[in-house]
Amino acid sequence: MKIDTSVAKLHAQDRAGALRVARDANKLEKRLLRMAGQAIADYAMIAEGDRVMVCLSGGKDSHGLLDLLMTMQGRAPLRFELVAVNLDQKQPGFPADVLPSYLAGIGVPFHIETQDTYSVVRRLIPEGATACSLCSRLRRGILYRVADELGATKIALGHHRDDILATFFLNLFYGGRLKAMSPKLVSDDGRHVVIRPLAYVKEADLARFAQVRGFPIIPCDLCGSQEHLQRRQMREMLQEWERRHPGRTQTIFNALRRVVPSHLMDSALFDFRGLRLTGVADPGGDVAFDDPSCEAPTNGTIQFDRDDE
């Protein structure tokens, strides 16, 4: 029997390609689990017996967060519960059946909260103006109430590293403050702990993960179509920096975890008025910029680009 070698080669190439895709997907998942696990550990985000409310918008980030937390739940040495919550804001054309069907299929407890915040935002915000601020406030208030009703001890949001950096530069350029997103904080009402387990994770990795997993992505038609949002401009700026200078965004992110109050100007963080001579040498006392050619300490930095073996 004569074998068609060309067909056999095609089959072999297909198998090799499939194995390569599976291997890359496995590496990606391991990297995301490592980064999320490190953030959770660094900031003590989840404790034994917690009931974690995962806010699921339908976007790639919150889908990725829920998926990773479900995997961790099965592997972590501590026990915690998960409940996924989606806020149906009654946006026109919103596919209300998509998330309930998906969540039931993956076997996670969930709650769909229906509140017509879309009409409120459209009534109060002029056409073309940024709706995100009001929408966010309304959404937070509703989610805090739902967290009480569900007995949640933690509220998990899907913000990632790039969200944190964009927020930092928004505050820097437009708010005149050195402020970003906290990985863990007490909520506005003082009654809830909000956590961001994806704080160390790059957006590009979450986008790839969403493709691999085939999440049912639901776009936000309320504000996602506004092309000139300041946040979008910050992301484009960071992307351009990264394109021209690979690694720059990671360096900036590391800086958020290595703050030197004595070399800023906030008297609430450092007692400049009470500063006195000590007679003790301080190697970093008058160094305004550390020469990058010198070996920098690695403590407190997070590296993202190492693939798992």
C-alpha cells in the first residue's frame, strides 16, 4: 500500500502545531496563576473562610479573574467561597441570557442584579460627555449592597497592572496627585474590603487568556465607545512607551512599590520640618537618581516576562 507522504506531513504539522498551542496556553495559565497568587499573598487578600464576591462585567478581565480564582480555589491550602455577581444595567441590546448560561455551565454560584443605571446615566450626562465617573459610583453603591445581602467578606475586581498604571498617570497629569489603584482597600462605605488579585497581571496576557479560554465577552456600550476618554489616552501613551522602550512600563510599576518619601515633598509622609543632623552616614540620603548602570536591589520588584518551563 502506497502512503501519500505529503498528506502524512500535513497531519504531522497539524499535530505539532496543536501541541505548540497547548503548551503556550499552559505556560500562559501558569504565569497568570503565579502573578495572581503572588499579589494575593503579598497583600493578604484572601483569608481562611472568606466568601469572595467576584464582580463579573462580561469583559475579558473579570472573566479571567473568575477563571483564575476558581482554579486557585481547588488548589489553595486555605478554604474560601466564590460567588460571581453581574450587574445588568439594562443597556440596550444587552444579552441578558449569556452570563447566566455560562456561569451555570462552569458550576460557580452566581447572582444577577438588575438595575437600570443606564437610563440614569443617559439622563444626567450630556451626549458625548464621559459617563464613567457617574456609572462607576452608581455601580459601586449597588455592588456594596449586594455584597451585604450575599454575606461576602471580600469584593474582587478585575483591574490589572495596566489599569493601575493608567490611573497613576491620570492622577499625575489631571489630578495633581501621586495616586494609583490600591491592590486592597476598604470600600467607600467603610464596610467592605475590596481586592484586586490581577494587580500584577499585564492586560495583554489577559487578552490572550480570554482567547484561549473562549470567554463569552460582552462589550460595554455605555462608555466603551467613547474614543477620547482620558484613560484611553493614558493607555495609548503607555503602549507607545513600551513599543519604543520595552520594559519601561514594568519599571514604572515596580516604582509604585518602592516609594521613597524622603525624596518627595509630602510632609504628611515624611517629617521634613523635624529633620535634624544625626551624625550617621546615609548612603541614599542625597541621591536623587540612582545610576541605572549600578546594580539595583531586586527586593520589591515583580518580573513578568519569564515563561514557565
